[in-house]
Amino acid sequence: GAVVSQHPSWVICKSGTSVKIECRSLDFQATTMFWYRQFPKQSLMLMATSNEGSKATYEQGVEKDKFLINHASLTLSTLTVTSAHPEDSSFYICSADWQGQETQYFGPGTRLLVL
Amino acid sequence: AQKVTQAQTEISVVEKEDVTLDCVYETRDTTYYLFWYKQPPSGELVFLIRRNSFDEQNEISGRYSWNFQKSTSSFNFTITASQVVDSAVYFCALREDDSNYQLIWGAGTKLIIKP
């Protein structure tokens, strides 16, 4: 149990395009999902907390118009990087909180390279 | 102030040696959760253990064991008879009771197991 999928795993795009990343909890419902960004050799940096059916809560310094988050169902959250630029290149990871287990389970991550 | 401290940036041992990864946390909450996650080179974070603040029993799972001591605010992780496949970055994390399920992450410890 506790499987979280994330697609795509790799994406290369041109500067100015938008990229959508999907995060799904496959065998449990997740009222709350999280989006992280991780730079090489660093810890995880929380970008936003996504609650099903409501607007995401963004961490300080994260542009909500640039990183659009939608959590339309209890098993799916999406992150759209709009008008991507090379500085947006990073490793993006989602997690889903399994209530009752009080534990976040993580997707395999998406490596984004913006040329 | 750092709430989760993993003072060991990198540890290198030879296969079959035992190794302990330290984690010291800080919180004023009486109810909280502590976690360990493993991040192998592939990038996916793998959940290892969750411990709540009311359960100070040590836990053993195969070659892995965890020592939770509230008196010293520590939650250390020991790998016995290490194997090359244990090579990864290990993160300790804290979830406070009123945190909207967010995790506070340590900086991570990179563990290198040499054959």
C-alpha cells in the first residue's frame, strides 16, 4: 500500500513553455498533498500545501502565479510550471498525506530541465 | 533556529560495518511525530519509520533499528551489517501537532557504503 505516482519522471522543455506534473495516490485517499522542490545535495524545500477542493497554500517566496497547483480530487494533484525558465530547472517531488497513518508518502519525483 | 539537526553531512563506512545516523529535534509540542526517509540515487523518498511522541520504545526492523530518547530529543537510526544498497541520503523529519501535516526536514546525511 501507500503508492504515490508522479508523471512525467523527466521533462525537457523550451524556455517560455508550461509544464504540468501529475501526482496521484494510487491506493489511498489524500486530503492533503504537498509539492517540494529539491536542489542538488540539499534537503527538500516545501513549495505549497494542497488541500482537496480548496486553494493551495504557498510558502513564502513561491510565486503562486508561476506554480499553479490544482487538487481536484482526493487522489490527484497537479503542479503546472507556467512560462518555465532555466532557473526553474530542478527536481520536483510530490507527497500525499495518508490521514490516520499520519505519514507522507512520496512520488518518485520529476526532473525538469528548461533549455 | 533549526528544529531538526542532522549533524553528520556524510558518513563513509566499509560494507558489513554498523553505522548510526544521528537526529536531534526541537519542539515545544507534547504531541509530535518523527520520521526517517531514505533517498537513494534514483531520487524517490522511501518511508522507513514513523514514531509518535508518546511511544519511546525502540524499534527494530531487520538490520535497521531506531533509538528514540525524549530526554535528549534524539531519534537515531542504526544500520547493522551495512550493505552497498544502503548507500543513500537519509532524512530525519519532524511533524508537530499543529503543523497542517507539514514536515520539518533535517539537512540529510549522505551514507556511503564501500564494498
